[in-house]
Amino acid sequence: MTKLLAQGDHLILEKVDYDKEEVTESGLIIKKSQMLDSTSAEAKIVSMGKGLPDSDGNLPDARTVDYTVGSTILYDATSRIGIHADFDIIKREHVLAVVFEDETE
């Protein structure tokens, strides 16, 4: 597998297999592609750039975002700036949400 190191405010995302079939608790067989609209996508962060420096030359504090390498996020798929066979490349500003597993079940 290709190893990429994100630079600046870019994120490198591992694509989710949207054609993989899953079975719901009620026995329905669905694909992730049937649950998401075409403007958003879910992926795992495999590399994060350090961010863009502000006008004073300071990099952003990593604690100001709720995601890190390994987090699964929902992002604006129309904003992809680079497409690779296994990865998408986006900017941090295009992260819509962080996906957490519901642990109350």
C-alpha cells in the first residue's frame, strides 16, 4: 500500500467500501452507498497535515479539532482536491462531522 504524508491543512482519507453489503438487525441487506447522498462521504483519516500557519507564523493547536489520524469522518465529497485509487485528499475545512459508534446499545 502507498504511504502518503499530508502537508499543510490537507487530510488524506482511506476510502470506505461503499459496495460492501451489511445486514441490519432486522435482516435487511444494504450497502453504505444506499444510505449516503452523493454530496457526502465517510472515510478514515490516514494522515493529517500540521495545518496552515496564521499571520504570526503559528500552527493551529491540534486540540482545536475533534479528530485525529484513525478517526472516521463525514466530509463534503464534492470538495475532493485529489483522488487516488485508495485515498481521497481534502482540506480540513471540508470535514462535516466525526463518526462515533453508539456505545449505548
